[in-house]
Amino acid sequence: MELMLLLFIFVLAAFLGFELIAKVPSQLHTPLMSGSNAISGITIVGALLAAGADDGSTLTTVLGTTAVALATINVIGGYLVTDRMLGMFKKKDSGKKGGDA
């Protein structure tokens, strides 16, 4: 019964997430996703707890380790996207130094 409840919550969250993202204007996708990827660093904490759970199950350790790796990739990707997006707003250097005639 508990598995059915967890599955129901997962499916409901997936549909809700899809509907929310579908309503976001295209101009806001990059800032929104880079910010949410950076915030998902919290996921690493949960993944570390799962990977370090001492219940004697190899499956728990493998899934926790996989979660740590994927969450880390997600956070790093979020920061890279944010850095690239902010780089688009920097002024281009024309190669001339100030004061040169």
C-alpha cells in the first residue's frame, strides 16, 4: 500500500512539473533551469544519506551512489549554463586599451 502511495505522489509530481514548465515563456527557460539546477544541490545531501545508509543492501548503496553522481552532474551543469548565460551580457573587448591613440 505504501508503494502505491509513493507511486501516486511521483506520477502527480511528474504531471505537475510538466504543466508548470510548459507554461514558462521561452525567454525564461535558461535562467529558470540554471537556477533550479543550482538549487538541486540539496539533492546531493539526500543522495549521500541514501548511499551511506547502513542497511546491508547493495542495491541501496548502488542507487545512492548513482544519485550522488547524477545530482553532481546536474549541479555542475547548472553552474556552467549560468556562467555561459551571464557571459552573453559582458561587453565585448575591442582590443584597444584605454588611453591609446
